[in-house]
Amino acid sequence: MSATTKFESTFAVPKMDCPSEENMIKMALQSVEGVQSLTFDLPGRKLVAVHRAPVAEVLQRLEPLGLGAKLVHSAAVDDSAAGSFKSTFHVPKMDCPSEENMIKLALQDVPGVKSLSFDLANRKLTAVHGAPVAQVLQRLEPLGLGAKLLESDAVMGDDDEIDPPDNAAEARLLWILLSINAAMFVIEIVMGFIAQSTGLIADSLDMFADAAVYGLSLFAVGRAAALKTRAAHTAGWLQLALALMALSEVVRRFIAGSEPVSGLMMGMGLVALIANVICLVLISKKRDAGAHMKASYIFSANDVIANAGVILAGFLVAMTGSNYPDLVIGTVVGLIVLNGARRILSLK
């Protein structure tokens, strides 16, 4: 058979019974040439791999794991005339680029995914794919975004593929956005501690969340699936740690008391507002280039609202002499960032 022949191989893996073994297998096979999909059946202790490498090479990578992997069946697959499916999903909790990135990561190793089109306004995802729709839905459900299948139809040919965007221009824009948000994260968190403002500290974490989204998008280009997931988890754990730090500051300052400096709160909130407006203007020039850029536009628009909340909290602190407005805005933004970290860490 030619080197381009596709095989579908089923392996019995008697000691595979949890996601940790599943991840071991993914890492072991990530560098095998032409592995297109891995489907795990944990209750049945089975693995189905679609690959172009010889089956002996796949088995050779599995045996040292000590999971008792044995080949059950392998057959060549003729996919020369295979069609695709166009499936539309309702995803009610998808409303910003972080959820969009989660979905992309979850579907990155599903075979034959040709395009993903995101409609954030209507909470819909349209996928053109070669894998069965049940396999796509199986990857979406654990994300906790409420994904439900609306419709799925067979299509032939590549008419429904989306033209690739201007990746170079988008990469340059992402670098600019990453730089602005990363710089603002450092400046705002330092000023937050100086001003004794939990609102500024939590808002800086919102900047970090944005920077993580843009940074992960840049890092993921051309990377192996396991590295993409590992990068997402690293960003998620760091975001979780920072969110817990912000919330612990809220609790500590509620108990011990604090005297937030309203002038610094309003001044730094205004600087953050200006930074997010700049991001908004930059993204607005590209928001019609694709759904992901439109999502980034919506995400930055929401950040502007959060910045306005910090400024309002600073004004209320000045008017009332109380630290409660600062503690409230710090709690709200901290919980938002914490929930974002939870969703990122749910990726497998």
C-alpha cells in the first residue's frame, strides 16, 4: 500500500480507565506521522485511531506505556470520495473569544474539521467536518457551554469551506493587542496594591485574561495538539491563581479594613479605559475579517464597561468615604476571571 493510505485501527487498552491514561496516549502519539484522530472509549477500554503511519509504528508507541495495548483490528479506509457534514450548534454560554478558543482547542484533533464559523450574537457555531457529528458534540459538551445540535446535513466537495484569513495581518494585530494588555496588566496590578484597590487588582486580571487569549492564539499556530492544550492549561492555572489572589484580597480587606485611594482608582481606571478603547478601534478595522475578530471586538467592548465600573467605584469611594464600592467591583470582576479560568481548565 502507498504511504498515503489511511488506516482505521482499533486497539484494546485494558489498563486505560481515566483521562490521565488518555493524555499519556495522546502525548505518545503526537509525533507519529499522519495521526488524524484518536477516539477513546474508556468504559470499553478501547482506542480507535485514524492514521497514515504503519499500524506497527502506532503500536510501537503504545506498548511502552504499560497499559496492555493490543491491536484488535486495522483496515485501510478509502476516503477519496468522502463527503463532509455541515452542522450547526446552539452554544448559549458562548459570548467572548475565550469560549471561542476553548471550542477551537477542543475540536483541534477531530478529523477533517474544515471550518468553524462563530456567531456570537446568536450563540451559534457552524462546523464543516468529516467526522460524525456525535464525535464533534462529544468534544463540545464537557466545556460546560450548553452546546446542543440544531441541524446537520451532508455536503459534498469544498464549497462550504471558509477562505483562510490574512494570517500575517491578524498576527500583527494580535501582537499589538497582546502587548497593550500585558503592559496594562503589570501597571494596573502594581497601582492596585499601591492604591489599596481590589477593583484595580481584579481589573488587571481581566487584562491578563485578554492577554492570555491573544497569546494563546499566537502560540497555537502550527503547534502540536498536546502543546496547544498544555499552553491553555498553563494560562488557565495562572489565571486561577491570580483570581484567587484577588478574591483573597477582597476578603482580607473586608476583615482588616482598607482605605482605597479614589483618585488613583479613577485615574488608573481611565488609563485602562483608554487602552481598551485603543484595542477596540484597532479590532474594529478587522472585525469583518472573521468571527474570531468580531468576538475580540465584543470582548474589548465588555472590558470598557468593566473599566467604567472601576471609575464609578472610585467616584463612590470619594463621595461616601467607604471602601465597599471598591470591594464590590473587585468581587464581581474577580469572579468573572475565576469562571474564565475554570472553563479553560475544563479543556482536555
